Amino acid sequence: MANATTASPGAMIGPSAPTERIAPRRLIAFLIMVFGMFMAILDIQVVSASLSDIQAGLSASSSEVSWVQTAYLIAEVIAIPLSGFLSRALGTRLLFAISAAGFTVASFLCGFASTIEEMILWRAIQGFLGAGMIPTVFASAYTVFPRSKFHIVTPVIGLVATLAPTIGPTVGGFITDAMSWHWLFFINIIPGIIITVGVLALVDFDEPHFELLDHFDWWGLIFMAGFLGSLEYVLEEGPQYEWLQDTSVALFASVGAISAIAFFWRVLTARVPIVDLRAFTNRNFAIGCMLQFCIGIGLYGLTYVYPRYLAEVRGYSAMMIGETMFVSGITMFLMAPVVGRMLQRFDPRYIIMFGLVVFALGSYQMTWITRDFDFYELLVPQILRGIGMMCAMVPTNNIALGTLAPDRVKNASGLFNLMRNLGGALGLALINEVLNDRTDLHISRLQERVNWGNATAVETLNSFTQRLQGMGDAALMAMKQLSQIVHRQAVVMGYGDAFFMLTLFYVGLSLLVLLLNKPTAMTGGSGGH
């Protein structure tokens, strides 16, 4: 590797880096890796708008087809923290190439799946292998490039981490409508091959240490898989099955609790632990992870809530949902260079605080949601969401990873990205719980109001009855129609409550940012404070 002594990660990350120039070869290699990370994160959500098509194509039940997404998420959550050890042992070049190649092959097999069991298996493998690309890109950004270039490099990975899940339903809906659901997976094949070859040819960021594989902690991997996999399952399935009242959820909760105890014991006692938790002793990293966890709640939570509202209340197709959701994606794309500039001029704590307040404002505007909210009513809240996410995400990345010693970044990157995914899983569980509970509450309250003593309700019922005369039991049909209106209104009120909960959460989180110490040497220019 050319200039190994002067261009090592350790040298380049310090304020006294010998060169401020980014070598074109490294920049191209990094951009290829970023595109691989984009594919891996995109595939979390790309099937969400097309699950009904996959269900019909594979003759699966609604409970079975949900595992097309759940299997990917569980496998990814297990693999992300594992990537820290593997990137040290195999090196960035080999690990990323294996991940990209494995992801591509699994995508090919997903496209040809003929049963739901095959699809779930290949999706799990796709998620497990593809996950290695995500933290590896984060680690490379903070070890390969000089600190003075962070304001250019880090908005790129922040953009990908927020944009990919946001436009997932858009891309999935477009591909399914234009071709078929099979192409959700086939479309990964050519880019996957190009990424694999490009990484093998261009990446020279570090050297592998194969001797570490002799100390691979298999017990640690088993305990970690039991802990994180069970946690993800409980958070995914718990809200719809009344949590511990369901046998399978209770079983996985027990397995997760036991595995968690065993995992932390193993990590703290093993000679070469599979995950090094010492990174949490760094104050900036620990607080950055907490912020990343909380940001994940909003990132994945709203990527779930908006499409669900548009499908459930508005009756939108996958393509229409995608077109509506694309506003946030465009906003994030346009905000990336703006955030880069802001990082050069302002304290990152204030940028994060600004982002969280803007995100909360966008959520607050949605607390007044009605069943008539359409593209233009959702326009400003989605723009605010895009601005808020980018302003909160990028400085948080810098606070968490930008000041760590180079030899700790690889492991820390896996833990940092895990926090975002776990935050998303918890956010989805909480939002589902709020939607279910508040909808039930509003239904009972509305039913108390809609009675024979309510003149408006009686007038509406009579109007429906007259309109349905001659079409069967007009009175019964009118009652059912009124009941549907009450239920739909309760659902919409439940969405308003969920948005209000997110508003309060992010306003509170923005105030906590004031407790942070000012990060030192976070942006380029001087290399100092």
C-alpha cells in the first residue's frame, strides 16, 4: 500500500495530518462502499410497500409475509455489532467484498423464491451478510479521511443512513408497479457485482489480522444472537400479540433475558470479546449513542407511520405512498451540503438541538391530522422532518465517532449503528402500542357520544338509511356505515396522539442536548477547538 507510513488511519485522523488532500482512488473506493451501504439500508424498507404483492405471489398468510421484513431486521441486528471484530480480523477490503457478494447472491435467491419459507431464509441471509457494509462505511469515514474533511464526508453517510429507509417505500412501490416484486431483489444484482469488484480493486484502507480469528468467541456470538435476536422479535411482534400474553413472545423474552445476562458476562470476561464495550467509557461516544438511539425512533417510526396512515385511512396504492413520501427524501438530499457548511461554523450541539426542535415541530403539525390530510397537508411536516433528521443525525455521528482513537472506531461503529436500529425497533413497538391503545380508547369515547340522544348522529343515520333503501336491510347497512365512520375517526385520532407523543419526546431530547460538553476538534479548519 502506497505511503503506508504517512497515510495510515492513525496519522490521518489527527489534527497534524501530513496531507489535507483526499486521494482520488480512496474517494472513489469510499463512494463505492457508500453505495453498498445504501443498498443494505434501503432493503430494510424496500419490501414494506409491496408485502401484499409478495404475499399473493408466494401464497402466504399475512402473519407469514410479515417475516419477510422481520427476518431481515433480526439478522441485521445480530450482524452489525459483529462487524467490528470481523473488520479488524479480515480487514475492510475483504469484509466488505464478502458482505457485498453475499448480499448479491442472497438477493438473487430471494427473487427466485417460490415459497414463503425460502423467502424468509434468503432474506435472513441477505440481512446478515449485508449488515457488514453499514458500520464498515462509518468506520472508514472517520479513519481514512483527515479531520478537516469531515464536513464533506460525514454528511454523505448521514444522508445515506436517513435517506435510504425514507425512500424505501417509494423505490419498492415504483419497482413493483413497473415490473414485479421479484425485481425488488433482482435490481441488486448488477450493482452488487460492481461494488464487490470495485472494493476488491480499490480499497486499501488497512491490513487484515487473521490471527484474531483463532480467538473468535463462538459462545459470545451465540449469546449475542440470542439476546439481540430475541429483543428484536419481542419488539416486532409484541404490540400485535398483547406482549407477554402470547406464548411465543413470552418465550423469546425469557430467552432474550437469559442470553443478555450470559452475553454481558462473556463480553466482560473473555480474553478477546466479540464486542468491546469499552468504547462506552468515552463520554462523547456514550452520549452520541444515546442520541442515535433516540433519533432512530423518529427515523424509522415516521417511515412506518406515514405509509400506514396513507394506506389505512386514505387508501393509497404503494406508488402513491411512495410519491408522497419522496418529499422527505428530496429535503434530506438538499440539506446534506447545508449541514456540512453548518458544521464548519456552529457548535454541533446547537445544530443537533435545532434539528430535534424542527423535527418536533413537524410532528406537532401532524397532531391536528384529519382523514382529509393529503399530499399538500403533509408537505410542510415532511419538509420539517427531512431538515430535522439531517441536522440531528450528522453532528451526532461526529460527536460519537469523530474523536475516538482510530483503533477503536471499527468496533465502536458497529455499536453505534446498532443503537439506531434498536431505537427504530423500540420506536415501532411504542408507536404500534399507542395506535392500538388510543384507537380503542377513542372508539369507546366516540361510541358513548354517538347515541340516539345525539341529533347529528341520528340525522346522519337517517340519511344513510334513505340512501340505501332498496338495497337490502337499509337500517342495518346504515348502522354499519356509521360504525365504520366512527372507527376511522378513532384511528385518525390515534395517529394524532402518536404524533403528539413524538413531539413531546423530541422537545425533551432537545433540552437534554444542553447538558453535553462542547466536543473538541469536531470540525475541520483549525484542527483545534
